[in-house]
Amino acid sequence: MKRFGIVAGGVLKFIPVDQPYQDGRWFRIRVQIFADGTCGVAINGRAVWRSASRVPLDQPYRTLLGGNSAETTIRVRKVEMWQGVKPDVAWGGVGGSGQ
């Protein structure tokens, strides 16, 4: 219950998180596709992972938000999509760790 799963470039990656999901607090997740095709994940403004593999940049992408666990409720509040990289996450702290 202390991990976040993401599929990037066809590879499933589990990322440990400091805040457990089951405690009921809100948290903010950012998924970023960079200009070089790598993908990054930030949780509550802190970069936690960046892929080593690259996704093709010449096609559209969709976002699928969800989760599952017995007897739980998952709520998604505000979703934003934009082009470019917002400057409020220090992506330099994570490298191509894993796929």
C-alpha cells in the first residue's frame, strides 16, 4: 500500500511513496513526457522517477487514471493537461532508473 504503479513505454514500474494511500489524505501526481521521449513521475511536487526508455513522440497519448483495492474509494479531483515542462518540479534529481 506504499507504492504507485505506472506503465511507461510498455514497462510496468512500481515507485515507493512516503505517504500511504490508505490514510485518506489527498496527494498530487504529475506524469511528464519529456522532449527526449522519457517519462517522469512526481508525487506532491517531488520527482521520484524518470524512465530510461523512450516513448515515440509522433503520436497522441491518452491518460487513464484509476486504481483498485478491496473496499476502497478512489477519487480524482482536478486534472490538468498541458504542453511543455512546468518549472515547479526539480527533475534533475532523478535519472533513468529502471525502464
